Amino acid sequence: MNSTSPVAKPVPPVTKPVPIPNEDSQAFWDAAKRGVFLVQQCTECGAHRFPPQAICTECSSLASEWKPVSGKGKVWSYVVFHRAYHPAFKEEIPYAVACIELDEGPRLLANVRGIAPDKLRCEMRVEAILEDAADGVRIPNFRIAEGA
Ligand SMILES: [Zn+2]
């Protein structure tokens, strides 16, 4: 509140930051909008990779293609945030940020939904969910796999 007005101006809602696609990742984000989870696969050695990048981390080839993945994997590691490092996450603390290892091999950071952070464990089976975020972006997060 400032000294010239006794009425506080409405504060716009704080939104979570969303990824900004680049040349390497545009295809991934476009597919996610359509509900398809793609990763790059090296056409030389067959390695899947994530995040998107120009060069294969296994054989240094520049040749790759986009392939849909199962979205299934496991919790490789995780941390539980008890402090909001961005105001848009304040209402969610405590929450877990997990390193998920996809069955195809790549690892990515994501939230695991539907489980209390203190119940999460390494090796738990998870499956991807593409969640709507701001600006029409869909972000891959995970939930505990059915039957796990
Ligand atoms: Zn390769």
C-alpha cells in the first residue's frame, strides 16, 4: 500500500514459470501439447536422450529422430522442498521433485502427483501425465503407476 491511496491495488496472481522452447526442444513441447511424450533417439546407436539436444551423449552423432516413449519409469532419486523458492509454489510446499528414470533410459526432473512427499521412495514405479500449465504448455509430471 502506498501513502497516496488507502486502498491496495489488486495483486495479479503469481503464475509458475513455464519452459521456453528452443530450436532443440520445440518438437518435444509441440508433441506434449498434443498429449504425446517424445524423446530423441539416436539413429546411429539407438540411445534415447533427454533433455533434447543436438548431439548424442553416447556416440556424439548428430543424427536423431523423435520417438514416443511409454511414459513408464521409476523414481531414481528425489528431494522434498520445504521452502518455496518461487512464490507460485508456496501453496504446494512440502512437495517432492523427483528424478525419474524412464524405462527407455533417459532421466528427467518432475513432480510425482497423488502421493505425500514423505511416502515417496526410490524405485517406485511411475507413469507420465502431461499436465496443463500456463500459456498452453503441457509439462510431463508423473503419478504412481497402477498396480505398483
Ligand atoms: Zn548415439
